[in-house]
Amino acid sequence: MKKLVVLTGSGISAESGLKTFREMGGLWEEYDVMEVASPEAWEANMELVLRFYNERRKQLLQAEPNPGHLGLSDLEKHFDVDIITQNVDDLHERAGSTKILHLHGELKKVRSTVDPNLIYELDGWELKAGDKCEKGFQLRPHIVWFGEPVPAIEKAVEIVQQADFFAVIGTSLVVYPAAGLIHYVPSSVPIYVIDPNPVQTPYHKNIEFIQQKAGVGVGLLKEKLLARLNK
Ligand code: OAD
């Protein structure tokens, strides 16, 4: 099977009712990113950081995968699909996609503040001050905060370099290193960008914009990819 690599961002989960970050009404309009999503924030106001992610988790438990997530999972019938996501939700997993790399962590997981290898599934939505790892240290959200390294990026680059087709869905491509992945797409590989709004991309000779929401856009992507396969 040909390899389809898909880079997703918060826009793919918008139709599931989860907010994006930088749009009007987005999360970073409501919150100052450095006050809730940085190591400095954790030092200065752990309660606020915990509350922010508890709220996100609570909303996620009520959300369901939408046709965008489901359409990508369905594409596994025709392609070897790898999803690289900046999202911390588990909607790709719940839609049935099998190969998902989370660049920015996972909302449903928490980890030790002393040993990053001690990672746990959180039961329910609430992580509290005083919740501790097995070594007796406070647990934190398993999220990559601003200013922290992105450990999965090397693996992501490897995957992108193997793509036969590449798609970008629902990301403004402004946060690095994730946004830089597009530079590793071989020049002969077609790139499809699905987003209802214009997205600034680096130059690539083979790029097509599908200016639609993910729910509709993934259906169109499927048609275009299958047409190429059958050429
Ligand atoms: P942004 O909020 O920057 O971009 C969301 C994109 O989704 C925009 O281009 C929207 O036009 C698009 N969009 C909106 N509705 C859509 C829909 N129904 N279908 C498809 N696209 C839609 O969010 P991200 O690019 O995901 O990181 O942000 C990247 C990172 O910045 C996040 O992972 C997060 C944030 O700070 C961390 O917290 C570390």
C-alpha cells in the first residue's frame, strides 16, 4: 500500500466541539498561553494550569470523533496511513486510526514531575494538587508545553520522509517544530491542505488547497487520492 502521512491540528477536532487555539473565540484568546501552557506557569500557578487542562479533559470526555477523524480511519482500507497530530485529544484513536503519533502529548495521560518515564492513564477528568506518582512526586499533565522539547519530532521526520502522499488538516502551521515537518516532504510527493481558511505554507511544487472544513475535506481528499491510485 502507498503511504499517506497526515499532519493534523486542532481544526480537525473543531467539528467535534473542541476549540481551536488562534481563531476568534479560540483558546488563546481566552487564556494567555504562557500562563497555562509553560513550565513557568506550572511553577508560578500550578492550580491554574491543572484547572485549564482539567477543563479540556472534561470537554474531551463529552466529545465524539467527527466525519474528518472517521474518514481518515476509513482511508486505512486503501493506504498505509500515518497520522502525526499536534492534538492532545484521543479522537483519532476513538475513530479507529491505528498509527498515531502525538507531538504535543496526550490529555488523558499524566506523568511524574520527577521521572518523565512514569506516565499514567488518568481515570476521569480531574488531576489534583497532591496527586502523586509512585515515587511520591506531584503528577503533571502529559503535555508538551511552550519552551519544552518535542521528543516525538525525530520519529515524525522519519515518517514524513517516507510519504507517498501528504495531507495537512486543520492547523495554522505556526507552531514549530511541527510546522517545519512540511519541509521534509519529498518534492515529488503531492501535498493536500484541508482548511476552511487560507493557510500560509512553505513553497512546495506540488501543493493543493482544499478550502473546506475537515468533515467535507477528508471526503474530497479520499476522492482525489483514489483517482491518483487508479491512474
Ligand atoms: P490553530 O488554532 O493555530 O489553527 C487551527 C486551524 O484549524 C486554523 O487554520 C483554522 O482555520 C482551522 N480550522 C478551523 N475549523 C476547522 C474545521 N472544521 N476543519 C478544518 N480546519 C479547521 O491550532 P493548531 O495549528 O492546532 O500546542 O495549533 C498548534 C499548536 O498550538 C497546538 O498543538 C497547541 C497550540 O498552542 C500546544 O499547546 C503545545
